[in-house]
Amino acid sequence: MRRFSTLFWVISLFTFLFVLSYIHAYLPTYMRIEGTTLTKSNFFYAVIALITLLNSAILILSGAIHFVPSFLMPIPKRDFWMSTKENRAILYLNLKAWLRGLAICFNLAFIVGLLDVYDENDIDISIPTAWIYALIGILTMGWLVTYYFWFNILPKEDN
């Protein structure tokens, strides 16, 4: 599961960059975003900064988990996960994978947001994204629920 979350996180980043590049190429020089006029380059740099900050914050958070005291770890079955070095190592790897999955949900929301910006600035195209936002919201809520189940199930010991 950890490898899949990393793979899909990288795929979501590349998809985001592809959509951003496509939209940047076809947007007019001066574009509208909910009544505000912006230049194409300012929009591009702002979006790159925002996605970089969000994904960097999630990566920093996943690396900083090592420094959180065991009594502050917000996980089910904390006593088990914090009991040995091996269990802690598994916990940290699983937390990194779970946080990357959360980043995937955020990246997908940004991709759909880019499609909305493109839709607002192109007269000839209409992209219905409301149902995609609802789907991403359901996916994100489902991912948040998996946190409890992911850390509540104890790993099986090999005999």
C-alpha cells in the first residue's frame, strides 16, 4: 500500500503539472478568476507556489512525525505502535503513506480547480465540474476514515 500511495502521489503531481501547462498555453494573456483580472504568468506562478507549499508541508509533516512524543501521537492503539522500535518504524512508514494519500486528494482538487479556471476563461467550452468536486470530497472523507482503520489493525507477527 505504501508503494502505491507514493506512485499515485507522483502521478497526481505530474497530472497537475500537465494540466497546468496545458491551461497556461491556451489561456488568454489577461484572464478572469471570479471577477478578478490577472495576467497568465502571475496565475501560473501563484498556482505553482501554492501546490509546492501544500505538498512540501505534507512532506515536512510526514518527516516531523518522528519527533512527536509518543503520548501525543493521535493514533488508535498507540501503546502497541509505540512499544518497540520496529513497530514505530512501521507506524512512521504507514503515516507517510497515509499523508501522501491525503496529498493526492488535495492535488486532485487543484486539478479540477484548474479546469474551472479554464472553463471560466474559454467561451467555447463548458466543463461540468460540480460532480467531480463532490466525488473528490467523498474520496477525501473516505481517506480520512481509513486513518482509523489503517492504524487500528495490528500487523500480524510472523512465526
